[in-house]
Amino acid sequence: MEKEQNEKTIQLMLGYLCISTEIESSLVRKVQILDRFKIGDKMIAQICGCNAQSIRDARQRAKRNKLG
């Protein structure tokens, strides 16, 4: 149990570090960065300070922008 908590803590810290230079960036950009590390919706939401639905919406906006 403690090992899982430590891994989660490390993953959160790394996620924060990944987007720390992206302070002024959109949520879409932050999600694109964090998706590269196979981080789940809940964890990305926690890192970005929003809810999981916002993360899914950001992915959809990114997809639409890529297609159109």
C-alpha cells in the first residue's frame, strides 16, 4: 500500500514538473504533454486542478483542431 502511494506521489510530482513551464498554456496543451506519459484522466485532472470531464473535453478539442 505504501509503495503504491509513493508511486502516485512521484507520478504527481513529475506531472507538475512537466507542465510547470507551461503556466500560461491552455489545458489542451497541458493534456497533450501529460498524455505522452500515459497518465490517467484523474491524475491529469489533479495535476491541472480541474475535473476529469475537463480533461476528456480538452482531448476532444485537440482532436477537432488536428482534423480541421
